[in-house]
Amino acid sequence: MSPLSSQQFTNNRVVITEGAEHVPLNKEQFKTVTEVLTLPELQKDEIFVQNLIFSLDPYLRYDYQEGSKESSVFGFGISRVIASNNAKVPTGALVISPSNWADYSVIPKKSLSEVAVLDDVIDPKVPLSAYNGVLGVPGFTVWDSLNKIGDLKKGETIYISSAAGTLGQLAGQLAKRKGLRVIGSAGTDEKVAFLKNELGFDAAFNYKTQDKREALTEAVGEAGLDIYYDLVGDDTTEVALDLLNPQGRVVAVGILAYHQNEAPKPITNVYNVLFKRLRYEGYTLFDRFEHFAQFWREMTPLVASGDIKYTQTVVKAGADKIAETYLNVLNGTYKGKVNVQLAEI
Ligand SMILES: NC(=O)c1ccc[n+]([C@@H]2O[C@H](COP(=O)([O-])OP(=O)(O)OC[C@H]3O[C@@H](n4cnc5c(N)ncnc54)[C@H](OP(=O)(O)O)[C@@H]3O)[C@@H](O)[C@H]2O)c1
């Protein structure tokens, strides 16, 4: 989308309509509005960006203003700064930033702690879209949560749910590199084969066609389970709690079942946490951005050399295709990261 002038911009913006909570999301709950934006007067530290490539993460952020039946939808993406009132984020910079699903956005002051300037970080051997995935917020989440909570030890066994997804693929590979035995689950046989044949998982199963308890019990074997890396937040945790060894860990990172507005069955065996002295800890990245530089130092060479693999899809389309693509992310159409590229880079 090109600007109408240096001061005016045609902006397509996705909105979600009231009533989207507590029901499975569908296309009708989203619409795209087209508006003409005038270059806004920026408050101190604010930036105005053109959004180039959105990362379609499974969670949705939206925030109905008082009295409104519609809200913009917010996600992370890579954007170009068009105007800046912030000395740390100059005009022209490429940034990873939270932004509304639109061609153009003002990034308000409260979101600036989540903005990272990419220009000095980008490795030309890696496509820019990878900074939405394996080298972006999802990759950082995996690297940081495994370091902070996972306490991975050689010879241990880890199980990862949604293992063929963006976070799951990386979690499995980082655990393998540390000498763990890695088990994953995914929703199609093709994804299960991918985990075993392409990413080197030791075992994998299809959680839709196989009984989870039987499949995981068999995959874990006599050695038992040491870490459950939970990306789903459903009753799979109940199976994992029964199989975990003493001093095992549950790293709670994702809630894919909730993103689908499913009502997961309650967990009835939390006593395992006490008797086995388990560590059950949640992770969010929002107070961890200061560690991004270290993440990039460690992970960029591994991704650039191909030692860490990743799959991604870049859908080149307008803002009006973001919601549909997002719904396809949730229903398992893709493997790994999905991006919608709105503009040429
Ligand atoms: N804590 C944090 O700071 C943080 C940061 C980033 C992401 N996250 C969260 O981590 C989770 C994973 O993110 P991601 O980007 O890697 O997503 P993802 O796994 O790529 O998500 C898409 C996949 O989820 C699977 N899926 C959808 N519904 C499911 C369900 N009910 N049960 C099991 N699998 C389901 C589908 O694969 P199948 O074909 O295998 O079903 C689909 O392809 C999300 O909940 C995300 O919000 C948390």
C-alpha cells in the first residue's frame, strides 16, 4: 500500500466485532475497514510505522474501547518507521513491534518496551520473515523459557505438544542439541513424519488419531518423562503429570486450546506436583525483552548455517486476508510460522 502523499496514507485495518469471546472464531467476526490517515502528531517517544510482514501468532489481542462494538486486532510484525519522536528508534529503521493488523500504525508509548530495532541484527543469509519466527518473538520465547525454567539435562526426556508449530519445532531442536530424548505430538501424520524424519525427534504421535495416554506412555517408556513443554493448555497435562519423574518440570508456555475457545477438561491429578516435587511454571516474554541481544548472538549463526531448521509460509496479500489466514493457522493448515506480507520490503 503506497502513501497518497508524504502526509496522507490509505490504511486498511482489520477489526474484530463484539461477541468474539467464548465462541469458536470464524470469518464473520472480522472485517476490514479502509480509511485515509493523516500523518499523526506523535507524542513523545511514539513512532508511526508501515507494517510490512505480520507474524500470525495463535493468540489474539484486542481491546474494545468503552461503548465500541469493534476493536482493532493487535499482533507482532516487522514494520518500517515512517516518522519518529523517539531517539532510540529512528525514522527508516526496521523494527519488530506490536502493531494493529493494518497497513499503518502509531505505536503508543506503552508498547515501546516491546519494540526491537532490527537493522544491526539482520543477517543477510536469513530471510527477513524469519525475524517473525525462529529469530523473532516465538524463537526467543522458546530459547528463554527453556533456559529459565526447563533446566535441560543431558539424557533426560522432554515431551512437546504442538511440536510441528513454530515454537515446538525449535523447542525440539534445542532439546536435542542438549542431548535430551525428544518426543512430540502433532495433528496430522505428515507432521508426525516431519518431526521424526526432518527434525530428528526420537518419537512422535498424532494426538488426533491416537489415544494420548497410550501413545505418550509408550513413547516415554521405562525412563519416564522429565519435562513437559506445554503449548496447548488442555488435559494432555493430566497425562504428563502422571508420567513425570520426581523433580520433573512442566514449562507452561502456550494455550492453543483456549485460542480455539475450547473448554478443556479440568486436571484432576495435581497431587503429582506435590508428591513428585514437580516444578510447574508459566512463562511470558513480556518482561524479558532485555535478553533479546543474547538470544540473537547465540541463535543467528545456528539459523544462518542451517543447523537449526524451521518451516515458514509467507502469504503475500492485503490486510483483508489476515483474519482468514489466522483462522487457518489455528485449524492446523500450516506447519511452522505463518506470515502475511502486506508490502514490498
Ligand atoms: N508465553 C509466551 O510468552 C508465548 C510467546 C509466543 C507464543 N506463545 C504461545 O505458544 C503457543 C504456540 O505458539 P506457536 O506460534 O508455536 O503456534 P503453533 O503451534 O504454530 O500453532 C498452530 C498449530 O497449533 C495446533 N493446534 C491448534 N489447536 C490445537 C489444539 N487444540 N490442540 C493441539 N494443537 C493445536 C495446530 O497444529 P496441529 O496440526 O498439530 O493440530 C496448528 O497448526 C500459542 O499458544 C502461543 O500463543 C506463548
